[in-house]
Amino acid sequence: MSVHPTFAIVGHPNKGKSSIVATLAEDETVVVSPDPGTTRHARGFQMQSDGRVLYELVDTPGFQRPRALLEWLQAHERGASERPAVVREFVASHEGDARFQDECELLRPILAGAGILYVVDGAHPYGAEYEAEMEILRWTGQPRMALINMIGPGDHVAEWRRALNQYFSIVRVFDALRADFSKRLELLRAFRELAEADQSWARSLEQAVDILQRDRDARQRRAAAEIADLLIEVLSDSESAPCPEGADQVQLGQELTERLRKRIRQREHAARRAVQELYRHTALRLQSSEFELLTEDLFSERSFSMFGLSNTQLSMTGAATGALTGGAIDAAVGGASLLLGAGIGAIVGGLGAMLGSNRLAKVRLMGSALGGHRLIVGPISAVNLPWVILGRALLHHRLVAETNHARRESLVLDAGAGEHFAGSIEASRRRHFTSAFQLIREQHGLSGPQRDDLILWIVAAMKDLGPRSP
Amino acid sequence: MHDARPGSLFHEALEIPAWLEADGTRSLTDRLERDRSIAATLPGSDPIARVRHWWLAVRRDTPPAAPDAEFAANLSRARGIITFLMLLIGALAGAGTAAAVFRYDGTWPVNVVTVLAVLAVLQLVLIALTLILMLPKVPGLGALQSLLSGLNPGALAAALYRRVAGRKDERSRLLVWHEARGPAAGRFARWQMLTWSQCAAVSFNVAALVCALVLIAFTDLAFGWSTTLRLDDADVYRLARLLAAPWRELWPAAVPSAELIEHSRFFRLAASPPSAVAASELTGWWPFLLAALLTYGLLPRCCLLLLASIRLRAATRNLLLDDPRVRALLDRMSAADVHLGSDVKETAAVFPDVDARPAPAMSGDAAVVVWSGALPLGEVHRWTAEHLRWRVTEAMAAGNRTIAADAAVVERIAGLQPEALIVYVRGWEAPLLDLQDFIQALRAKVGSQCSLILVPVGANGDVSSESQRSIWSRWTARVGDPALYMETGA
């Protein structure tokens, strides 16, 4: 066996071998093509940590002439114990033979000690012509697992299982295009079963699962930091311009508001790019036809109704936050206020949120100590806007984090998003967000520890809102 | 070579985030790799030290963009200039004030009450106001703090600088408290303002002290005390002893005696200044005044300057560390080294996007081969009649068993001499070279005139889907046989 766990992904052309590699290696650059024979050479994809290889997947070309190969092997058979040696002789004697280039490419890593992951398509019927391929793999004597990939809506899994069970010790269904992170870890754990004969392989795979899980958590925290910084920047941002004597303040105010809107849109776009990069999805596009919710203009009414809080949720959250502040006063006076602080806080908070301005930002004319005036638009005062931004960012994150790297089409939003997406955040957490939004507005930002708290709440909200159940 | 001295922390707090902003266009993978490898060479865990060492390493390869470096240098310089101006203004004001309060023209003596009021009491009031400014934001004190900061010489100097420099860059707001955005910037601007004002205050006191010493040493000053308030000698004695309490043990000579107080009182309503007989006693006040100036002017200001400098240093650290780009950098520096992917370049085949041609004729007799069980043989006649207009003369299966069995099928077809041969294939399967071998073997036997027509069939005997047809069409064209066609039956 190889020094580190190595698995050759083999099978018929166009059964999703490259998709499985792209998913497991999180590499969106792997060419996934409908044309058979696109993969010409075996290509290793390693997972390394601190310079140590924990496992390697080898993407291989598909079988092109399996019957001819098997006939050659059978013609040279010298008994069951010599079968791997006969396979080796085949590869050695066909080096440079264009007819068997693909077969040699796919057998070479197996002969070097790789475990076998044989990929079939469970959405289409089983065919006897696969038996030659499975028989060849059996001849190699290497540990083998069959992966039933699902390319299309059909279901022939049972039929495939019956056939595969005769050739493979482990058979798993793995939908390369839809597998989320937990499914990928599940598959890696299954690799461990395949490698149980070699304890060092099993240990490496256990470490790989552990490291990938921690890496995933770190990515989620980094994505939350991106969203936190987006909220901080947007809520503390403002636009200003000199306002000379006699200038049209209304006109200037509108221009500044439009500039502010544009900057917020650009900032949201930048945050999305950063989140996609964290999950190695730089090439992913949110095309408007398929993904209209996230491409919906941030400031549109639809965005507000889809992503923000409803009026009731806004009032309840405002009231709860107000009650919390008032309660602190009650506590400070040792309860002598008979909970008046909490009551008044709740009323003020609730009414404030309900009647809060829907205007994007306040417009102020400020005089300078050293002369002259400036018209200032901002910071953002629209009560629901941070919730809309948060809701959109959380949904975007969920889709990016769940999308695997074999997908080549745009993200598609499922209908489960529903209305008032931010309203799905747990009520107690919404109060923390309201306080944070208030602090950002007051302080024009957050201190380091306050930002860290906001990141933690966003991580918690990410967990509230996903992943979707299969 | 980069200057990593502690004094340049402010410069770096401006330069590093700007550099990181531009660096954001590089791929995250590259940045992770670079930052992690630099971090691996760094000792210690102090985040500031790590960031500054990282900066030292990284800027060797990629120096900061000229405008950013220039801006940071200019703002650092402006900060230095303002500090110098505050020292100068303080010194001039101190010397001027001392010269004014110690003014003696040989007639009326220098009034000790005036000197104390200006150089001790007034300073104590200003120190109290400074302490209010130093407090964190307290509800109820906000308006007073805001007013005081507006009057603070440090704030005025910064506002004047911004006005004169006319900088549009957000970062130039760092020097102006009310314009600084965010807690870190606000804290920095506040302590910067207080540091400047304390620089001016220390300079004021040093200059006042030096000026007083010079006047005492090189001129013959006379001191007395005079006040409209109804204070008698005993009151003033008690007050003087109270003021001298901090140095009474250390410098007894700087505590005025009851006799001195009694003899040095003067009234301007008197016909003439105090007599010359008392002149030697009248000069006895100066140690007390110098000690008061040191204790109530210079010493607290030095303490405040020290405190403001320490807080400014902490605020400058926060300015750097609270920046989201710097925090992201620290995160990258400590990120686990996880690498997924291939070091081998992809060498995928690229095929021309050419489709197969349809069969030139669609009627007549045709032999049929069902490849790999694409259709049950019993279904061939019905399927062909339903989807194609050929009449089936004979149907055979191939691609299922051995290559020798396929060769026998080829021989049998050659014997039939068909004008056309239909090959049904499984549309959902990828075409293999195995099939190509069979087609080429057929062609060799049936001659170039025979039309070979590939028909991909869908699962369950349906016609194939559009995507399946597209794959088969391109493959058929790639085989390069001029009489090999593709039909779909759709």
C-alpha cells in the first residue's frame, strides 16, 4: 500500500469521477465535461496538513476497451494468486500503446497501492458491459469500494447494489453534485473502513476528518467576520459634501443618498465575493434568471419583505431590547423602580421599532467650527435595512457553504427561503443583533471585543438557518 | 529598509491596513500561504509584534503603493509638526505668562496672590477639566466633554491642520476627535488631542519655571501679597502652609514664615510702596512660588502627559489591531495549514464542437445491430417502424459478450451486404473506443458505400434526451467516418 492513503477513482467514462474529485478536493477547476475521454491522464489531489499528506485521490480516465483488456488478462492467467502480477504485466507490456492508454493510466495508481473507488451512475440502469470493468478491478486485488453516483432523476440503485455487492466489499450512494459537507465527511469515514487493514491509513483518515471539520468551522467564523464587517461598515457609513450658501439642499441630499446606496451595494457585493472565496467558490455566479432573490436589488420592497423582519417581529425585538435596557436600570436601583424601567423600555423600544423611519438615512447640515457647511447623509437610520443585509448575507452564505465544487451551473435558491428570512433567527439572538446595530450607529463602528461578539452571534444565526435537511 | 522602531507604530497603523486593502485582490489561497509561512518564522505571541514583523517581511517583496506610503509619511509628519507647535506655543505662553506675573518695575512688589492664582489655582482648574475629558463617556457628562474638547488646544490645532491641509482621505480624520469614525479611531483621536494639550501644558510650565528662575537670578524681584478679600495674616499663613504641605519636609525654606507674611503685605492705597528696609524679606517668597509652580503646575502635567502617552500608545495599538483587515491577517497567520487540490496541471482533452450529419436517406432495407442491450431484440422492429422509416431485414446483438462474438456479428453483416446498417446504442452511456473498434471493423467489411447510422436510445425504450443526443452527435463526428451518421428517432 502507499505511504499515505491513496484512492484511485475509476469507472466508466461520464459517471461523475471528476465530479467526485472536485467535490472532495473542493476544486472547482477540475474539468467536468459531458464528452467522454476528457480526462486524459491520472491526476492526484492531495489533502495536506502542515506539509503532511493525509490522503490522496487520483482522478483517472474511464475504461475505453475493458473487454479487450479482460481478454488479455484471461489469456495470460496463471492462477488467482498471480492475477495482480498479470495486471502489472499488462501495464508494463502496453506502455506507450495508444489503444490502452486510458487503461494503463487508470491501473497504474492502483498497482502503486491505491485503494479503488469505482463510480457508477445509479440513476440509469445497470448493464452487463460493466462486468468486465469490475472483473479487472477484482484482478488487481486492491481494497475496493463502489460509489453509486446519481446523474439524473431515475433510481436504479437497488439493481446496481445487487451487482456491485458481488465485486465490492463496500457500496455507498454518493450524489457528487448535491453532497453537502457532512456527506463528504461521511464518505471519508467510509474510506477509513476500506483502509482498516492498514492502521496508519485509518489514523490519517481520522485526522483528515477532524482537520476538515475544524477548517470548516474556521471558514464559517471567517465568513461571519465578513458579514459583521459588512454590517459595521454599512451602518456607520455616511456621505457628505460641502453645501455652499444658496445650494439646493434637497437635490444635493438626493445625490448623496444615491451615492450612499451605490456604495452599500458595492460593499455587499465585495462581502459576497469574499465569502465565496473562503469556500473556494470564486467562479460561482449568481445568475439573475436562476437566483433572482439574491440578485434582487438590496433596497427594493421585495428584498425588504423577503429578507428583513416583519413589522411585528421588529416591534417585538425592539420591545425586548428596550425591556432589557430598562431592566438594567431596575437592577441598578435594586428593584426600587418596581420594574418600571423594563416596562417603559419595552414600550419605547417597541414603538420606536414600529414607527421607526423607513428613510434610508437622516440628512443633516453641519457647520464647521472654522466656517462653512457640509450636508451629511447618514448613518443609516432605516430600521429594517440591517436585517435585510443580514438576511441576504446569511442566505448567500448558506447556499455557498452547501454548494459543492462539482457544480458548474449557477446557484439555485430553493423555495424554502420563505418570507422575512431574518425572522428565522432565534428571538433572543435578534435582541443581541438589535443592540449591536444600535451600538454601531452610536459609535460609528464597534470595538474589537464588540465585533467579536457580533461574529459569534452571526455564527449562531448561521447555525439557526442551516443547513437544510436532506 | 523598513523602520520597525516602536515610534513608527502610528505610521504602520496607517500603512498596513491600506496595503492589506490593496492586497485583497490577491487570491485568498495565496494570501493564506504567504501569511502562514511568514508567521511560522515569527517568535512570540504579541499580536502587535507579529504584525510588525510580518510587515517587515512582506514589504521587502511588495513595498506599499506610493500614495499610501506618502500619505502615511505626511500624516506622521503632520503629527510631529503639531506636537512641535504645541510645545512652542506652550513655551511661548508659559514664558509670556511668567514674564507678566513676575513683572517688577521697582515700585510695587510682585503680588504673590496673582502668581498663585495664575500659575497654581488656574492650572489646577484646567487639570480638573482635563481629567473630565480623560474619563470614558459618562452619561450626563457628554455635553461637557464635547464642549471641553472643542476648546482644547490640541483639538483646535488638529482642526486647523485639517482645514489647512484640506485632506479628503478618511484617515486624516484620525487627528480630529469629533470626526474620527469608530471606537478605535475615536479613542486614538481623544488621546492624541490630550497628549498634544499636555505637551503644551508641560512646555508652558517648564517655560514659566525657567523664566521665573531667570528673573529671580538676574533681576532683583520683590514679592509681597495683596488682596481685596478680607484675609488677615493668620489666614494667609494657614493657607500658605496648606499649599506648602507637599514639600514642607523636603524643602523647609520654601515655606513662608508668619513674619514674612506679616511684613510682606502691602496695600496699593498706601501712599508709597513698602519701605526698602523690608526688601530682603520681600524676596523670601520665591522658593515658595517655585515649589508651588513645580508641585501644582509642572508635576501634575508631567503625570498627565505620561498617562496620555501611555493611553495614546494603547490606542495606537488598538487602531492597528481593531482594523478588520489586520484582524483577518492575524487570523490567516494562525490558520491551520490545510491544503486541498492538485499540483499537477489539468491536461483535459478539448474536442471540436462539431455535430454528426443525419443519414442522407431514411427509407429502404437496413440491418440492425443492438449494441450493449440498448433495446431488447424483440423490440427492434417496432421501435424502428415507430421512430425511423427503415425496414429491418435482420437484427443482431453485439457489445455484450466477447470481442470474438462481435467479430462473428461483423462477418455475418458483411455477408448480408446491406445498404444501410442501424446501430442502436444506449443513449445514457458514454460512447467508448470499444464501440469505435466495432464500427471500424464493420466499415472494413461492408465497404465505404454502406451507411452506418448510430441511434442512441433512451432508458426504457424512449428516444434519447437532448443532452444524450448532443454527446453522441459530437462523438460520431469525431470518429471521422464520412458515411457514419446519427439519427435520433425523435
